Amino acid sequence: MNHKKIQRIMRRYDLVTKVRRRNPYKAIMKKRLEHRTFPNKLQREFAQTIPRATFCTDITYLPFNRMFAYLSVRKDIATGEVVAWNVSSGLEMTLVIKTIEQMGSCENALIHSDQGFHYTNPLFIGIVKELKMNQSMSGKGNCIDNAPIESFFGHMKDELDYKSSTSFEELRLRVEEYMRYYNDERKQWTTLNYETPSVDNFSRTTKLRSFLQ
């Protein structure tokens, strides 16, 4: 049918079509998200030697008793120490905000993450600036860029019996105990010369390496 005939019929019966237009708010949100990402300043340089200068952070999920909990961790790449963590039953922004606020200011330190919603959020970015830290982000969909935190999550899930927890509080206590064990008792051979990740042990190991060299 010719389009002119359709137009005549529409005018005769006062028919109006609804034109689907591009959603301007969706385009604006996409543009804003692009502006809230940061370049990869870490560039997989994981052999850091200065404590409290370079951190990585991420979130993982912990299934238990037909429920889910979410764990946010901040790890010192130089020492391997978990310097802050927070476990929650939801994925609200407070999950990462409480994690980054636990240590306070580490002026000029670098904090590396993926490009997830929490880390591109203006609220998180604002707190990082207030703490005088610098943000770095992995390439999109590239977990290798954040290998230290991914490795930690892998070891934790192998060693911690979190799935048998019957309540959120029980899970939280198990995670808390594991963090203490990981930092103060679990010795690491390849990176820390069979020492634990605590800063004091890291300092002794670094001095020993310097002496041997």
C-alpha cells in the first residue's frame, strides 16, 4: 500500500502513530560512565616493594545456606596483607565505602580496581579524592590486570569453609578469623620468603633480601 494512501487514511480517522525515539537519558548515563573510568596506572606491575603505597580491591560473592553474601577486600600489593575488608548481605555502595574508609588516608597511594559499578560511582571516586589517593582500573573484562586480588579470592575460597555457614553472622565470623589467619599465620614462600603478610614481617624479609644481594 502506498504511503500516501496510508497518510490519507490516518488524516480521515485522526490516527496518530507513536514514534519510538532514542532515550536521551540512557545516552547521558553511558557518557557519564565513560567519564568515570580511569586508566590502568598499575600496568600489572605487581612486584611492589613499598608498603601502603599500592592497593588492589574487588568484590566476590559467598554462597551459603541458600543465600548469598558479598565480600569487599582491599589488599596491599607489596606486602600481600589484607588491610581492610567488609562483608554484607547486599551489594549497596556501603559495601565498598566501609572497606576503603577503614584505613583512613594513604596520601598519594594507588588503589586499583576493575571498572565495576561500585568503583566508577561518583560517591566512591569522591571518597578516594578526599583520602588523597589515586585511582587505577583494569581493562574492561580483563581480570588478569587485577591478579593479586583474584589470587587471594581463589586461595580463600579453597581454604575457608564458608558454604556450611548457617547464618550471616556465622559467615562473617568465619571470614574475620580467616583474615586474621591469612595476615598473621599463613606463610607465603614465593613472594615473602616463607613469612606472613604482616608489615613487620615484610620489612624484615625486605631487609634480608637487600643484605643477601
